[in-house]
Amino acid sequence: MTVKPIALVTGASSGIGRVTANKLIAAGYRVYGTSRRGSQAGDPGFPLLTLDVTEDDSVTAVVRELLQREGRIDLLVNNAGYGIAPAAAEESSIDQAKHIFDTNFLGMVRMVVAVLPQMRRQGKGRIINIGSVIGIVPLPYVALYAASKHAVEGYSESLDHELRTYGIRVSVIEPAYTRTDFENNSQLPDLPREEFAPIRSRLTDIVSQAMAKADEPEIVAEVIVQAAQSTRPRLRYTAGKLATRLALLRRFAPASVLDKAVRNSLQLDTIKPKGHKADGQ
């Protein structure tokens, strides 16, 4: 009898995480998901463990429970995370900045640290971190989210070099806009400033329009499964046409071309903050 590989997917109660878990099951994995509400989040078709990635004890307990049930872990998908609604960087407090990093970056680090001893004992394993194309092409008015995903990029690349010796590989998935509840679950800036209200309103509309045309989560999930099953996994995988175009622009286009494309796409030069004065006034 073939032993099914064991996968753990964080943030699996909805969206990309849930679709990924089901696609991994179809690909032959035994999958455990996590959610802050655990089984209270509903029945997604696989065990859903209670996890808060910002709490050390919670992370330790989930990995311990999984190993008690299965004795091994072959794949970790770090998907848990959230964003902040379009806002100027100065509209978020230091506490809000700490929290998004604690979830999007340090939450991933906690999970990695928790599973690595078992993966090293096994002599193999796969870690897939969900980043964002914004982590390599940062957009304005999402500075903290971009920074947290940029941190995911750097950490993952360094970690992959370290772990190859032990038969463990790390990959980052870089989606663009994806049709999930991510936008609705994004936090509002906790220090909103009136002078940025027009820009916030305009960008919220632009993002909503982009989300209406966004990729389905299945597109991202298929790339995750591809990375998980590849015998020669790449460090980075873009997911979706927009993410691929932006990554190619970052890699091959002059900086001025990318700069112009970003500003035009968000209409940054067509609206000014309240109280803005032109040069010389």
C-alpha cells in the first residue's frame, strides 16, 4: 500500500488555502488545514486544526498534534496572512506594522522552525511560502504588505540554500490579484489622515475593479501543487498572467518603464492629496 505524503496548509478555511488543500488531496496527499477558528470554521472536507500563527505555543501545539497523528510531515504550505486596505504608509501605526509582520512574516518563520526538525529527521521535505508579486514589484499605498511579502522573498531564498543539504526545498508562490475574501478581510489603516482620503477612495475603487477581473484561486492552487510535486522545484513561481507580466517587467524592463507602468495603472498622477501644493506655491 502506498503511503500518502502528509501536507499541512495554514489559512485553509477559505480562499487559496482551502482550494489548495483540496487540490493536494486530489493529487494524493493526506491534508491537514489550519484556521484560527479550527473546526468551528465549518467542514472543508479535511481536518481543520486551530492555529494562530502569531502565538508560539499555538504553532508548537499544532505541529505536535499533527506528528502524533501521522508521525511525519512532507509538505508545509504557509498561506496564512492578511493585508491592509489601500492607505498611505504613514496612516498605519507602529503597532499595526508589527502585527502584519507578525502574521505574514514571523508567522511563516514560526511554522518553518516548528517543522524543520522532523523534516531533517526524514531527510526530505518541501516548504512552500505564499508570497505576492507585490513582494518583488512593490506598489504604493500598500507599503507594509509589500514589505512583509518582500521579507518572505528574502527569507525563503536564504532558507532554500541552507536546507538543500538536508533534502528539503523551499519555494515561493507569487500571485497577483486573486478572487477571494482577501480584500474584504484587509484591515483599515488605524491612523487615517484626511488629506489622503481622496487617494484612498480612488485606489479602493481601482482595486475593486481589478478584483472583479482577478484570477480564480484555482490558478494559484495549481501552481502550488506543481511546485510541491516537482522533482526539480524552482525557488519562485508566479501565478497568473498579471503576476507573470509584472515579474518580467521587473526582470527585463528599464526601471523607468516599470515606474511609469505602476503610476499609470493606479492613476497616481491624476489625483492629489487634500492640501497639496504644487512646487513653488
